[in-house]
Amino acid sequence: MTRYAEVAVFPHRVPLTKRVPAAYTYLVPDEWPTIEPGMLVLAPFGTQSDFDRLVSGIIVRGTTQKPDLQRIKPLDALLHSSPVISPAHLELARWLAETTVEPLSNCVRLFAPPGQSLHSDIEYALIERDVELPKFTKLQAELIELLHTRGPLRAGQINAAFGQRDWKKPIARLIDQGWVMLRQVLPAPSTHGKRIKLAAIAPSLESRLQPENAAIDLSKLQLGRTAETQQRRRSILAFLQDRHTALEVDWLLAETGGTAADLEFLEGKGLIEFRYREVLRDPLADKLFAPAEPPVLTEDQAHAWNEIQPQLALSTSSPVYLLFGITGSGKTEIYLRAVAEVLRQGKQAIVLVPEIALTPQTIRRFAARFPDRIAVWHSELSLNERYDTWRRVQLGEVDLVIGARSALFLPFAELGLIVIDEEHDSSYKQSDSGSLHDMPVRFPLYHARETAVELARLTNATVILGSATPSLEAWQRAQRGEYKLLTLSRRVLGHTQVIHAQEEQFHIAAKSYHPAEVESARYTDLPPVDIVDMRAELKSGNVHLFSRRLQQAMTDVLARGEQAILFMNRRGQSTFVMCRDCGEVVQCPRCDSPLTYHEPLDSGQSHGIAPTALICHMCNHHEPQPKVCPKCGSARIRYFGSGTQKIESELVNMFPGARPLRWDRDTTTGKGVHEMILQRFSEHQADVLVGTQMIAKGLDLPLVTLVGVISADTSLHMPDFRASERTFQLLTQVAGRAGRGLLGGRAIIQTYAPDHYAIETASQHDYATFVKKELTFRQATNYPPFTRLARLLVRDAKADRVKAEAEQVANELDAMLTKHGAPRGSIIGPAPCFFAKVRDEYRWQIVIRHSDPASVVKELKLGLNWRIDIDPLNLL
Ligand code: ADP
Ligand code: ZN
Ligand code: ZN
């Protein structure tokens, strides 16, 4: 019987004019074995049946029913004999497609082995057959010969061997006739550790290069078109030949003046080959952190653990716990226990942490307890590293992954536990950052928390959400009993042994602690937090960034040889440049958002930003600082507000002896820079760390006794209904950094809005009061968690067109909602976004309030310049 398969396909780049449907239907070749959903295949895609248009895809459904289509193309190759995506994961992909209103292909893609959409993963191999060869064309014979002598080759390698000649049509015929097959696809993962790439003379060439075999002359080899190119490539070969060993690629290129492309060429020609060497790193070198032996639990922890443990043992349910514990209350210890329990049962665990918190400190803590079978998953991994990790998980070599949100899609066979630390963090939501023009792949705009709960439901796993400042959504669900609330209310200073070790290392004596119920732990108090009214400072004549109280505190800390962290939630010298006479603010000509001023520091510290440049943080547009106001001509135009650089320079002026260290996005672009800065600070090579949001997370620094928030206001005045919640979370996290060390400490928050409830409650570490006020506000204004939202964002190069389109869709929506009997006020907008123009595109949005916004939005027929975000976290 004729078989058909619905396939989610993964084109490299979807043409802007084309919408990827839920799945394409293909014919299954007769000779194929039984097909199953989740199998990885190669399918023709695109208008021509051009050979180049083969893309990989995943079978989502098989059927014998003939689809209602004119022309059905056959699948090209089965790339792995068994499914690479489990039924539960496919089910989750369907759920994602449904709840995020995104084509199924884009959701299935999240689960596919990384890099599978790249052509280079496909190999052409000769099918050796014991029959007489038929008459081949010249090109076909050459191809057969090539594959015979060199073994299976990738497209790139054949390209190099064939130069300009078209080998694709002849090889297609060979495939049809059963002489060549496409194969691959899941190569074994490379072993652990970082790989260094080496190049060596290919063995086949090596034997011909022996001295007695003088016939091979490097100068006879065809190595490229220009003399210069040939010379470079020849010197690479000569150098390798000379050293008689595999050499590190970087060194080889530096020595010979060659390029990476030269090496690819030589490899394609079969003259050299690449090898890899492992460099093993030791992530466990630091002994300051949690002892590998689990500590005795404190009373609070034991209570929480006694709730969770019996549930973990049952694999018939999928409970969700909200572990609400102040910073430093020992939540991580609960995660570690839960992971240990799940691994003991032979199952696997995923621990999600905000990307920023994926520091060596966090990883080390987990690695110290589970040294062997752990892997890390984050955005800095290369495609190869991703693939290796994915494959190791699939092979069952990894039981625990600690990583960013997309770790949820790794192919664990028997998931037992998902932990989401800092559950409220906005990085758990996939955001839509690109513009229309750099959208090679669209991801569904999913939220890791919702996805984790659904995945757990499908696999009977347990979910633990942890936070000191739970999102209002999670909090409300816990109140309703959908999540089980567990509370840790006391701050643990640390393990007694670790405290002693620190006392010795830093030559200090722990100051403020209380004994815990258990001998092995000590409690401490949350730090006192002072609010400073900056309006009063101005009135009294202090125009500095630092209030008198903060100055005094800094002086004391520095005099005692301790450390301070100064926090500012914007980077750059200032937030904007404003004319004091007419109020004109200098804006980006492309984005209409304020440009940021960067003061030139000494050359070493300019971080690649031109001196005195204004920079747009949306599109990276640079321009010089204007000398006079472009509007009124006044010379009194200058920066306003303050950023990390300004803090740093004022700091140096005020405290000449203090050694500052700046940590923000400008200083942390490179790989590993975070770690370096953190390391320097924790080694006390600097006294004051000045930074943005980043420093609010993941740090544990014993000598820090003061945290200063320069201005709490910037985040408070964003046009977003979550501004108060964000401000509260941020301030609580930042203040929580203080007093975590042996020496205790305090926090000082400077603000122009000292009476705002978000600031007041944060200063008292009072989540309960904050959440009560905030929920009242949300209910009154009809915002989540009392309703749900969908954001429809439309982009266009033409301002009037985008407006017209937004208005038309809003009208359609209005009619639709009225028909459904939705109440007034269900549509907010249409309006230009806060960031109304980004990278030359105008942005408008419509926000819908509805209890099930996906069901409404699904019915709309929207163009490709629209983006749907269900339950958006960002409305700017
Ligand atoms: P959180 O995850 O809530 O921020 P942590 O788990 O990091 O809190 O705990 C704070 C500190 O207390 C850490 O140094 C941790 O090693 C230590 N700690 C946690 N629980 C215990 C315990 N039961 N006994 C001894 N030390 C503990
Ligand atoms: Zn002006
Ligand atoms: Zn811009």
C-alpha cells in the first residue's frame, strides 16, 4: 500500500515570501522500512526539484490516505534507523505550536539534533556491489572513482574536488540507480572537554611524500587559480611536511600566512586531514564552594524536602512546587537533593538557571555533587558542542543538564525532574529580537516555565520552581493550589566548615550569624536596606551621583578593606543627551530611540566604541556628540542621567585610592570575560564592582559588605505594566547580594520615588506586601495574572503602511471579538511600540486581553510581517 508521511521540514532560510505550513506531505519510497513519527529524513523542498533543495525534517505522522494534492514528492533519504524524537517530545512540539500559534515545523525543530539543517552533515557514500559496472558518463565514473578512493565525502569535499563542474546531476542519477547513497547523519559525539583543531598531511599523500618517492613534487599540484593562492597553500603543505606531525590550526595559519579557507580547500582535495585533540578542563578546582557531601538540612529545608521526596518516588504524577525562599535560604540545596534522588532512580534531570547565572560558580556547585554525568547548555556553545551534547544526552551518557531555557528540548529518555531557578527571570521567555530581514529561523515565543510544566505532565516528571520574588503568575497559581507552595524563610550563612575555611583564607572572623538547629549550618539576617531620597539631596545642594549616606558608607567600607558593589541598570555614560534650553533629546535616526553617550576613557578601556560617540543600543548606530542643539542651536546640550562609566569616573574622583572594576555589556562581550571579571573581584584585586543587571545574579562574594543602587527609578518608569514587578525583583536581588558574606553588610537604594510601594517593600524584603499591592493594581487595571494577553507586532519599512495595516487588523479583531461576545477593552491599541522604529522598520502593536488569546489570534490571517506573542513579557 502506498504510504505517505507528514514531515516537519527545516529549511535553512525561509524565503520572506513563503510561509512554512504545519507540515508537508511526502510519498514514502516502497523500499523503506516501517516509518515512525520522530524519524529524521531528507526531503526535497522548494519550487524546483533541484538537488540543492534537500532539507532535513522530522516525520510527524504517517498515513496511507492519499492526500488531496496534485503532486507529491517522494522522501529522499532516511537518515537514522530509529526515531530521534520521542512521542512525548513530539507531543510537546504540538502543544507549543498550538499555544504559541507558530507553525509545527518551527516547534519540532527545537527538538531536532542541532546542525541537522546544515547540508554539510550529509555524506555521499559508494554502495559497493559485486556486479559488473555499467557504462557511466565521464563525470559519473569520476565520482565513483573519487568515492572509491577517498571513502564517503561531504558535499563541500566533492565541490573542492570537482571545482566548477556540476556534479550534482550526475550524482543524483547514481543515487537513483543505487550506486551511491546519502547517509550519515548522527555521527558519534566527540568526547568530553574542549576540542582543539589540528591539521595533518593526509596519510595517502604522506606515503607519496617519502624521500625515496621523489616523484611527487608539491609544485605540480593544482592548488588554486592565482599564484599567490597557490603559494600560500603550498607553504601550508610544506610546513606540515616539514614538522611530520599534526599541528594546531591556529598556529599553522599564523606560521604560514594561510587562511582557514585554504585549509578547507586542501582538506577537500584530500591532501590534508583535520584531527581533534581534547583539552580537559577541571571545573572542580575550587574548593571554597559547597562540600560535595550533602549537608544536614536545616529545619525549613527538611520540611520542604519531606514534601518533595515522597512525590519524586511516585512516577504517576507531575506535581509542581513553588519553592519560595529568600536569597541564600538554601534553595539550591533542595535542588541538589532532588536531582540526587532522581538520578538514584535511574532517571534524568534538567536544571534551568538564568543565562547570566550560568557562571562557573553555579556549575561548580552541581558538578561537585554529580561530577561525571553532567553537561552544560547555553548560548555560547558552538554548533559542534551543541551537537555533541545533544548526542550524548540521546545516547544516555548524560543524566543532568544545567542550562538555559532550550535545555528543555534535549532528548532525555526518562526525565524525572525539571528545576527552574529564579523562576521569575525574564530570560525564560523566548523573545523575538530580530527584524524582518534577519529571520533565518523563527522560534516559537514560548515560556520555559509553561513548557516545563507541560513536559513534566507528558513525562510524569516533577517540577520545582524556585524564587525569592516569584512572578505574579506563579504566585497566584500557588495561591489557588495549582502549584504547591513551600517556603524557606531564613537565610543560611553557610556550612560551618566552609565558614571556617573562609575565615582562614580571608583572615577574618565571621561577625553576624546565629546558630542553626543543626550544628553544621549557621543562619544570618537579611541586610538592612536604607532608602535615600535624592530630591532632598539636590535641595541640600549635593549634585553628586552619590548621596551623602552612600559616600559615608563607601568611605567606611574602603577604610576597613572590604568590598562594595554599585549598581546601575543602564549602561553607558548616561542614558541620553538633552538640550537644557529646549528639551530636545538626541535620537537615533533609524530607531527613534534615545542615543546613549559614552565618555572616552583612556584608550585601553574604550571597548571598541569610538571616543565621544553617541550610540544606539537598538541598532548600534554611532554618531559624534553634537556641539550645539540641532533644534535651537543652544550650546547647553549635554548628557543627562548616569551610567556605569559615569559612576566609575565619579568614584575615582571621590575615592582616589579605590580600585574600580566595571562589569556591563560593553566589558563583557567576549567569551569567558564574565568569569575573568568575577575572578578578579573575588580575589580582591578590585574594591568596587560597578555594573548593570548582570551583577544582580549568581554571585557569592565574602568580602562584599555594601551594595549601592545609584538610581532605582529607571526601571520604574518604563511604559510597561510590569515595571513595578521588575523593579521590586531587581532591587530585592541586588539588596540580597549584600550581607551574604561572613562580615554582614547593608544596602543603600537611591531614588527620586522613595514612597513607591515597589521600592518601599523591596527595602524591607517584604514580598508578601508587595504582591498584595501589585495584585490589587493588576486586578483594577485588568492585566495578568487576572487576564491573559497576546501581542500582535507588525513591522514595515513604510510608516503609513504599517499604521494602516495595524488599524485594519485591529478592526477585524474587533469584529471577531464582538461576535464572540468579548467585553469592551479587549483590544489595546493599535499603537506604535515604545521602540517605534528599529533597524529602519516601523513597529506597531495591538494587544489583546482574553482568557485564551491563542484561540482568538489563530483565526486571523496575518502577513509574514506580523509576529504573534502569546503571554508577552515585553511590551516595549
Ligand atoms: P539559595 O539557593 O536559596 O540562594 P543556597 O542554597 O545558595 O541558597 O544557600 C546559601 C548558602 O548556605 C550556600 O553557601 C550553601 O552552601 C549553604 N547551605 C545551604 N543549606 C545548607 C545546610 N543545610 N547546611 C549547611 N550549609 C548550607
Ligand atoms: Zn535645544
Ligand atoms: Zn538605532
